Amino acid sequence: MVDVFADVSSFSFEAGLTEEEKELIHLRARSAGLTVCGCAHALFLCKLVQSLRCLIRRHTADGGSSGEDGDLCIGILGMGHMGKQLLLSLLGKSGIKPSHIKISSRRPESAVEFIQKGVECFFDNRRLAAWADVLFLCCLPSHLPNICADLCSHLSKRCLVYSFTSAVPVSRLTQLLGHDFIVKPQYDFVACDSADLWLRCAHLSTAFNDPLLIEASCPLTMSGGISLGLNWVCAVLYSLLNICTSAGLGSSDALSLINTVLKEKWPHAEELNTQSFISTSYASSLLTEEPFPWISLTDAQTKETPLLCFLSSSKSMQQCISAAYKSLLETPATSDSYSQM
């Protein structure tokens, strides 16, 4: 169907704006970009974790141990704009069953459409924290102190907290929660002429079907005026390492499984090894059957780590991570997609 108003300027979005308001149009694109990138990066992390857990389950089952439960449990605390967009992304692209996603919101009635799809919604932050493997914080900064006070004694060490709450750095979150298994993306903005690309899609569900937006949101090669530090990628990889540690895997097995997850689409990449994650002196004394030490993700995002040095210098591994990102986001969502790896 032809849009008869396509070339009529008086019907365009900008037509009714003053000159001062037109100067702020870039904020609209920036907001859309943050939503797309925030959900895409969270989705990437969930898919990596789900893939790794399935490999761990298969590996430990072969060895006669029950190991990790392959069904990832995801909690979303807060159902404002970001919480809803994240939930839509997970339902549409993650392959995770709705029954394995729960929401805590002060207004459960606002989530009726999701409840009908099988997502449980209630108002009990403690219950959500005790249940979730990955807990997304989508609350306002002003609510965070009270929420953290509510959560701190109910978070298990293995629960990965992912915070979308702006203006609260990961070091502060660690203090409030008494928890160091936290990922907090830190987005920066740069002036550019391509920021309007984030307005290509009216709905987030279609954004993840757009190769140009997937390319623009790729963490290591972002464009469109938004950037994400390499420390975020380090935190994601260290989170995979901690998941292996919590499952009791020896360092050799942990490295093998993490490399398997990452290198499926870029098989010739340089492999991650013990020295990629920890200091050379510690690595030299670590036995192959001994688990890696637990890594503070707060340190991983605020300090120079062996992994940061490795990734900064390894173009091959950067290409591997970018290939894994694009592949996982482009993969159609099915509830059993990971079990077929």
C-alpha cells in the first residue's frame, strides 16, 4: 500500500516543532538506541549463559553428576519502559520458556498481557531474588536503596544481577547489595551523523530482525553515537567463568566449554586460556582439575584485569565475540534450541 503522505512535509514528525525543539530530535534517536542496545546486550548475555548451562549439564551428566539445571530462571524487577521492553525481547528472541521468567512489580495488573502468555507476575522482590538465576534491575535510582535493602539477604551467590538503573555505578550497587556478581553496562555517547538509524524500526521486535541494527549494536564495534566499554565484555566472560566455578568444574573443563560456546561461529579464533582470566603467577599453580577462583565482577568492570589486557590485544578474539553476538541474536528463538547444540 502506497503512503500518499510520504512526501508531504506538513505531515512529518518534525513539521510541528520549533527550531529549538528540532535541535533536541537527536535525543529521541538516542533513547531508541539505548533501548535497542540495552535489550540486545541483555539478550546476548542470557543466550550465552543458557548455552553454557546446557553444555555443563551434558558434561556433568556424562561424568555421573547432576550438575547445573539447564533451564535458566530469569527475574525482572520493575515493569516500567525498560522492564517491558526487556521482557518482550526475552519472550520473542531468547527461546526461554515464559514459565521460567517471573516479574516483581508494584502494579502486577499492568502485566496482564504477559501473564496470559505464561509469565508469572507478583509484588515480592525477595521471592524473586531467591528464585532467579539472572535478576534484572529495571527500577528508578530513587527506589534502589530500599530495593537493595530488601534483596541483600535473599540473593544467592550464584545469582547474576544485571542492572539497568542509571546513575548508580557498579561499585555502589555492590555496597548496597553486599553482592559482587553484578553486571552494569556503562553506555557513552559520541556525536555522529548516523544516530537516526536507531529510528529505523517502530517496534523492538522488528529491530532484532534488522541486520543493520544488530551490526550497530555489536558491543565491540558499536555505531550510531553509542559506545560500550570493553569492561562490559570482560564482565560477561568472567560471569561465564563464575558459572563454571559454581558448578564445580575444573579449570580445563571450564575453558573448554566457554571456548565451545564462543567459537561455534568463529572456529579459528585464538582460544581463551588460564592466563587470559587470571594472573600468570596464579595460573602457574592452578591444577587442571581445580576450579578457577571466584571473580568479582565489580573488579572486572572497574580495574585492569588480565582478560581486559588479553581482549585489547587479540583482534581474533574480538572477531570471535562479535560473530557469536550476531549469530545468537539472529538465531530464531525456540524453547529447545540450546539442547540441540
